Amino acid sequence: MSDIRSAAVLLMSLPEDTASDILGKLEPRQVEMVSLEIAKTHFLPPEEQERVIREFAESNPSMGGSSGGLELAMTLIQKALGKDAAAILASLRQSIESVPFGFLRHVDSQNLLTYIIDEHPQTIALIVTHLPPNYGAEVLAGLPDARRLAVVRRIATMGRTNPEIIREVERGLERRMSSVMSQSFENAGGVEAVAEMLNVSDRATERAILEGLASDDAELVEEIRRLMFVFEDVSRFADKDIQTVLKNVETSQWATALKGGSEALKDKILKNMSERAAETLREEMEFLGPVKRSVVEAKQQEIVDVIRRLEDSGELDLNAINEVEELVQ
């Protein structure tokens, strides 16, 4: 009998609190191995129990045969490790319960779609029903409308499925996706990347790229422009540029927008106003009281749009806020 088996038998024979105390003194890998043995043992013969714990027989009231199982194993782990038990519990459950299509939980939904989008709706339905709800929703969203409806109908009317059919579909899909499973992917590109590059490009290049994109996808251009300059960037303007913006934005707009601004930005705006105008703005902000975040963000975007128009007319140069000038001693 292995040491792991002996430890499992002993723990199954002890009261749960005592067993969890002992389990808590083991190394994480030992905890996982012993717990797996407990989970696999649905009945402990009295003879085996007696052989392992003969020296404890007098103090142990449980000599009539004990049971293990997944629930006992998980209870002991939870009591022994508390908040640190999650990883081992997940590993234990995965080892005991063979979850159909479990390998897909590490595959991006877009990758999965490329492999199943041309499958029969019944096959897709079978796969989707074994995915976590959020993941399944992403897959459904990526299907063409007609196929999506066909899949949903089959999910809704699906009853019990032969386990062998499930295993056959799972094995086939896993074989086809083996190359994806062996690769690791990193996020690259995206609208954010374009915005970052254009932020440090010269104005002529930026304008040429955005105008070229606008003819095909105006919404994409708008998304890029919004990411290139955000409201908080106003705090990086030179005083003369702040004053240009102030001439084109009403006090009421600032009062709402600055509710979500940093103290540095508020100070910058107020410093570039006359004393009377600054006092009016402070009073208006105080009078407004709490404002919904969505309202604040909408007003901030209005000001950003004004700044973008000033840039287009040549009154502002947004690239200047990204430049660090050399200091002359």
C-alpha cells in the first residue's frame, strides 16, 4: 500500500475537523494527491482501515467502515486551506469529473468558431450546451443569423444525449483543433494601437491616414480619434491653448465635465480663468451636486469634440502635448 493511500485512509477515518487540520500541514502537491485518492474512494473496507490505523483504534470511534468521495475530499481541502483552496479544488474536480469539451475553456471563442461554423446545427448545439454560459453566448453571437436560430432551436429541444456520441464529437473536435491547443496567442494591434501610433505621428501623416480610412469606415475613424485624445489630456495643454479652449466652451459644460476630472485639471482650468469666472465655475459645480457618471462623460466628450474641431481648423496642435522640449540652461 502506498504512502498516499495510507494517508488517505487515515484521513477518511478521522473526524473532518481533525482531518482538515492534518491536511493543512501538508505541501500543496501532497494535499492534491491525497485528496484525489480520497475522492476516488467511495467505500473503505473495515479490514484496510484497521490495518492502517491499528495503533489509533482505541481513540478512533469509527471502525465500522468509512466512505470517501468527492464531497468529503472537497470539504477537507476547504477546511484545511480556506481561501487558498480554490486552485486545488478546481484541479481535483477536473480530475474526478471528466467534463465534456473541457479543453475548449482555454480556447478563444473566435478560434472555436472557425472550426464549428460550418458544422451541422445539431453538432454546434451539442458543443455550445457544454460551454460556460458567457462563452456559449460569444459563440452564438458569432454565428450567421439563420444558423444561430437553428442552433438555439436545437438547444431548446435537446434532451438526453448518448455519452458515446458526446465523446465522439469531442474527440473529433479536439483532433481538429490540436494545432490551436498547442499554440499560445498574444493580443496585438487593435484600435488602441492605431491611436497610440497616430498620437506621435506628424499632423500631415495623421490627417492623411484618417481621411483615407474615413472614406471606407467613418465609425472606425471616430473610434480612433476618441482614443487619441481624452478629456484628461487637457491638463497637459499650455496655458495659451487652455485659453483657446475656454473661449469655445461654456461654463456650464465645464461645471459638469470637471465633476469627473482630476484636481490637476480643475486647477489648470480655474487658473486660466479670471477670478470672477473661476468663482462662477466653482459655485456652479457646487450647485450641481452629485452627477451621473454617464452625464459627466457625455459632457467631457462634448469638450473633446470642440478641441478636435479647433485642431482641424489649425487653432490647436494636439501633437504638441506629446513633445518634450529641450531645456535651455
